[in-house]
Amino acid sequence: MKNKLKAVQSFGLALVLTFSVALAGCSSGCKAGKGTLNPTTGVYDSEAQADRVVVTAEKTAATALDVFDKFMQFERQNEATLAGVSPKIHQAAEEIRKNGRQWLTDLDNAKVAYQSNRTASNQVNLQQILATIQSAISSAISYMATSVAK
Amino acid sequence: MPALLALLVPLITQLVSIVQNAIANAQKSGELTAAEAQAHRDKIKAVFDADYAQPRPPAT
């Protein structure tokens, strides 16, 4: 039984590791293909080379939303049990409940500003917000892993 | 021990779903179209409007 539990724990942690590696590989810039959008005009140029920073922001935003969604659900459904593991798990979930929507909206606004006017300062702003979200994703995944690793 | 086991199944289900979505997400290489970007905004609203996304004090 103990070995079986260890195996299941290892599986969960392996998934976290796999995902973290995938995310880390993208944090320095996801591979970009073709297709750019100008949100001001609404024109999509399917032949233009996509901007790596925009693609990274969009993939990170999608991943963040998914991780936040799953983490908040998992925490609410298992709140009492998780409180026995660590009260920090509830605190982390509450942080996302209070700020997650704003973080993702800020990221979207910064991305749209950069797509509309691709200047260096708009790019720096986008990358700074991106770093905040990437940190929140790592924390959420880490707390999910902590819940069974203890 | 039973409490730990009760956590494992939902946790692994969620993690598998996250990894599957990340893999599907990685297939797209260009920037999102206006419609796709709007769909993402709609999804943010749906997630954070859900009951489980509303803040509340720790359960006692």
C-alpha cells in the first residue's frame, strides 16, 4: 500500500515536473510561426512573422488561466483536507481569487498595447507583467504538488 | 493516509488536464486572431465568476 501510494505521488510530481519544464522552455520566448494581429485595425496578417513576445504572452495567459482555474477548484473542493496540510495553500488560492482576474487583464491590456504600437517600452511593460504571471503559475503548481508531497 | 489518498485522484486529474491543455496550446504558433483573443477574455470572465473563484475566509 505504501509503495503504491509512493508510486502515485511520484506520478503526480512527474507531471508537475514535466509541465514546469515545458513552461520554463517557453519563459524565455515561445516559438513563433506566422500570423500577426493589429488590434487597432482588427487586421490579421496570416503571412507576417508572429512576434515571439506576443506569442509567449498569449500562451502564458492561456496556461495561467487553466492553472488558476484548476487550482481554485481543487482547493475549494478539498479545503478542509488541505488546511491540515498547510494553511498557506488556502492563502495562495485566495491570492489568485482576489488578484488573478486583474493579473490576466493587465497582461491582456499590455499585450494589446504592444500589438498596437510595437515599441521597446511597451515590450518591457509586457515582459514585466508576464514575469508576475509566470511566478503565480509556479506558486500554484508548487502548492498543488505540496498537497501530496507532505 | 485516507485523506492523502482522497487528494491524489482529483489532483492527478487536474494535473493531467493542465498538461493536455498546455500541449494543445503549444500547437498554435502565430498570434491569436481577434476572435480567439476575445474568446480568451470571455473565458477569464467565466472562470473568475464561478463560485469556487470567490474569496472567502478559511473553513473552520
